Amino acid sequence: RKANAEAEFFWTRREAAARAGPQGVPRPAHNAEKELFGAVGSSGIRFGDYGAVPVERSGPGAEVPPPLDSFSDASTRLPQALADNLRRCRYSTPTPIQRHAIPLGLAGNDLMCVAQTGSGKTCGFLVPVMAKLLVDGQAAARQERFMPDTPAAPRCVVMAPTRE
């Protein structure tokens, strides 16, 4: 019953949006980079201390690829827009969870990460997800045209508590 109500709500809103037409002209992006990234500052984390944090990797293919030493090392394996945004956010040294999760995720492995709050888990699993979505999305956009009567099909599901 709930699913039917949600589906009905979706289609009702979709029809209303189609009748309304375009919602306006996009803002010019001349100051967008400064507006979005201008106030990004240092995290204050002493990344040099992270080298001593023990990390356990297990499962098939867990030892390959090697851990990531810096975000710039991953930039050749990322879509340019994502690599540029990581640079703009001043991401340089990955946390231990990111050092291991990003290369494993980019290699197509499933991930289960356990680490303390604030350790960078979200970035560790979202960088590979966003890379895959950007690459697949560009290919799909060239091959398929969005049809308004087609339901959404998720490409990624993240199941995790936000705060333990």
C-alpha cells in the first residue's frame, strides 16, 4: 500500500513538472568555483600520525591494488571533473580508511569498512562510486535518452548509519 502511494505521488509530481516546463535559466558559472570552494580550509588533522594506524584487508583480491599514498596518485584513475573537485577541496593525503577503500573500490571490489566517526569512511567509498557513476553516466547519456515514464533505477545503494 505504501509503495503504491509513493509511486502515485512520484507520477503525479512528474506530470506536474512536465506541464510546468523549464524552471528557469541556469545561473552563469563565472564565480561558481570561488563560491563553492573559496572557503575550504585545512582540516587540522595531523596526517603524518596516520601511518601507524593498523588496517586489515581481507577477501579475494584484497591485497591488490596497493594502498593510495596521495589523492593525486588516484587522479589518473578518476574522471577529470572528480579529480579536479578533490583538488579544489584540498584533499591531498588520504586517511587510512581512504588509502585502502578508494583503490579497492576503483578496482570494482565490494567494501565493508569499519572505522571511528570522522575517519573519512564516506569519502573512502563515495569517491569510487562517483567515479563509476560519472563514467557510466556519460556512456549511458550517449546511448540512451531519458524517458519521463521510466522509473528510476539506482546504480548504487549505501547501507550505513551516519553516526554510530
